[in-house]
Amino acid sequence: MNELPLQTSLVGSYAQPNWLIDKQRLGQRLPPRVVLDQLWKVNPENLEEAQNDATILALNDQHRAGVDIVTDGEMRRESYSNRFANALDGIDIDNTGEAIDRTGKAVPVPRVVGPISRRKPVEVPFIKLLKAHTTKPIKITLPGPFTMSQQAQDDYYGDPAALAMAYAEAVNAELTALFAAGVDIVQLDEPYVQARPEAARDYASLAIDQAIAGASGSTVLHVCFGYGKHVADKPNGYAFLDELDACQADEISIECAQPRLKMDLVQGLPSKKVHVGVIDLRDTRVESPETVAQRIEAALEFLPPARLIVAPDCGMKYLSRPVAFAKLCNMVAGRNLVMGSA
């Protein structure tokens, strides 16, 4: 894998085409935790083919923008977590539960009624498609075990830590298979360690380490304050970040642009590569390359280039494709400005 400094990458999702999913309905609600088939515009018998086509479009946009580490754009997902969380054994998908979202609202969630385990591969079957259409390093994202434990109604374990560890085993099985299929990087999305830091201190790191145990490739842990589409006022510091330096993930991905993060806090991650968010996803205006370069340079005051990866704040799911592509292009252009002045 190319190890030049200041590589660029998506966090995970890219903007899905309007012909694939009902983006208006998607944006009118919080990210779904349960299955919402009605969001798809394509009929079920043609959906996988359409998602394949959308994945290739997402790859092509990343190639054209000059992104170094590519993802599948999460074209098959209604949200970052619900596709995997509802594909597991132990979940009653017909009779959903309820939990409090990080926004404080009660939302439908998976209901745990038996032992959590990975029934079958979820993302693994589509890696061959990715490898046929790119020669760049591939990153695939999975929801983290702590976050999934917070987005479920537990009617079986009766112990939050035990539930998180069960999710960790399921994630680990998928992660192991992803690396065996040729994926270069696997990222766990763990926004709820920030949303619920007290519970995170009790058992999140144990679950995260179990989820990535035995990884044969690079691992990333993504932490954020929620999609910019849904969360306006964000703090300029993390409630749970320094603790992650002790976890087994190789890299930590954080959002920095929308919350105008105080960049000195990355000093709390001395052993990690850090994915620094330089693209504000709540603002639909496209940052100039110069603005991106300024944000990168602010991070370089506290991180050496070899430990900094340039990324958007979070997934680009809620943006239009033209805006997402323009932001991606200028993210790479801003990185190039910094590299040219180095």
C-alpha cells in the first residue's frame, strides 16, 4: 500500500444517486436503526444490480477526484449501522424495539431476543466487485460493537457489556473475512463512545479490541458527533478521545471542520495515525482548496505528516452528488497545496 504522507480518504459513505434511494425521505428523519426497504426507489429484483452500478459510480468519482484510499461509498446502506446490525442472528426484525437516540429522541431499533452472532457474510460478497474496478487501497466500514449495543433494545442479555461483547464477536467474524477477501483497511464506526462517554469508559475499549482482534490489515476507529445534516451545534472537543489511544485500532478518525475542533487535542493520540476531518458536511457550500489547506496546516502543527490522513468530517451520504464530488475534489486539491509547499 502507498505510504506517502497526507493520503486522502472518504470516511465511509458517499452521496447515493437520486435514482437509487429517496434522498428527500432519507434526510427528513434520523438515520434508521431498523430496516427501511421503502427508502429504495429500485424494485427488489433489480436492487442489487442498481447498488452495484452505484458502487462503481462512487469509485469512479473517487478516482476522478484523486482520492488515495477508496471505499464502496456505502451504496447498499440506508444508514451506517442498520445493514449489518439487522443481518445478525438474535435479532427480531419483525418486532422492533425502542431506544433513545443520541439526539434524545425515542427511535425504533433492533430488538435482541437471543444470542447475537454473524449469520452470514454481509459486506464480504461485494469485495470482488470493488477489486475489479480499482487498484487503490480499499477501506470497508462496519458499525462498532459499542455503538450497536446502544442502538438496540436488549431483551436477552440483561447486561450492556455482555451485549457489546457479543456484537464484537460478530464484527470480528466479518472483519476477519473482509481481510481474507483482500480488503486493505477496515474501519469501525463508534460515534456513541462520544455520545455516552461514561458507559464507554466501562466497556467500549474491551469490545472494540475484541472486534479487531487478530486483524491482518490496518484498522481505523471513527468517532464523531453525528451527521452534520442532523446535528447543528457541536462541541469543539471530545468527551472520549484520549482513552482511544490505548485501544488496538491502528488509526483514529475524527471530525474537525464543522465543530471547529481545537487541533491541539490530537496530542492525546500519540500512538495513532489520525484521520482529520477537513470538510464540513453540514455546509453545502464547497470549501476552496485554500480553506482545506488551512485546516490541514492547523493539524500539522500538532501531527507529523506521516501520521495525518486527510478526510471529510463523516460520511457524505446526505449531500447531493455534485456537491459531494466538488468537495472531494477540493479536499484533494487542498492537500496538494500543502504538499506543494512542504
